[in-house]
Amino acid sequence: MTLVAGVCPNGHVSYPTHPRCPDCGEPQEETLDLSERTAEVVTWTTSTATPPGVRQPNTMAIVEFDLSDEGLTDDFVRALGQVTTEDVETGDEVEPVYVEELRDPDVGIKEPESQDWDGYRWDPV
């Protein structure tokens, strides 16, 4: 699994990627790897009523990756994801950490094979 944002020819950036830019409609033909960057927590919440197989409580955060050094139209892109800890505050610096299993595939009503949920969590730096 990769953590990539889409970039259109006009320098607009979106996460997740889209076939066409949500801002101008141009094809997003380039990508920008976010997995080696740090981000800042914009806002966060903790859910205590989670779907089957998702940890309880489940702290989630919207984070902002600074792209001002990329020379693009957009200076940042935001992403939503789980946080590795409940100890997080707005303004904290976090880094993406790859996780093979974001939820337990053996819990729920669907076949476990269809519940392959890997991805990234935000880990405070």
C-alpha cells in the first residue's frame, strides 16, 4: 500500500488520487509520495462506537502535509487516518507508519478475504 497524492498539470494536489483533478478537471497524471513526510494534526476525534473489527477506542486525525517546497499550486494536502495513540493534540507533528492490518478481518459478517485493510496510521513525532 502506498500513501500517494495525485497531481494534475496545473499543480493541484488531492488525496486520495483521482482520475481527474477535483479542482480543474485535468487528468491527474503524476503522484507525490507522502509516506516519508511529516504532517501536522489539523483536528482529531476519538470514536468509541467503531465498526466490527476496528479497535476501540479509535482515535482519528485529519493531518496536513506541507508541500510548499514542491513548487505546486497547492501548498498542502490533507489526509484522514487512524492515530497510533490516544495522546494527540491539534498542532502535533506526526509521521505516517505502515500497518498491515487496520481492522481484524475475522470479525464482521463479510468473508475475511474481502476484509484486507492495510494502510497508514499517524504516529506523533
